[in-house]
Amino acid sequence: MLSRECAVELLSRSIRFAHGKLAVLRLVMAVESGASVAPEHWQYCKRVAESSADIQVKQLYQSAALQSVRIQPDQSRCGSDR
């Protein structure tokens, strides 16, 4: 399993280089590692997923959001604002 720090750094790098689909994939990896993902990273990935014609990108984002809610149910950031 990827370390939390590595997962977040890879996500940040994908966003920095505007690799949208890769960022969504790395968002999933970060969530699976239990990393805390910054709201601006969630927003970027949400925009990518919403604008993508690729259904798999949309599904990956939704999967990350749902998994995040299951992992951190007591945080107010989780859920509808993503």
C-alpha cells in the first residue's frame, strides 16, 4: 500500500501538471491510503470528473468520495460539497 504522504504528493504533482485523469486515479489511491486530501484537490478532481466524457473517470471520483465518507463519517467536509 502507498504511504499517505506519497499518495498526496503524487496527487499534488498530477494536479500541478494538469494531468486530470491521472489526478482522479491518484485521488482514489490517496483516499485508499487513508490520507487527508485538501479541499482544493477534491474540487480539482470533481471538475475533471464532471467535465470528462469518460464514464470511468466519473466512477473513480464517485468511488473516492463514497470511500472517504465511509472512512471519515464525522467530518463535515465529506459528502455533498465534493
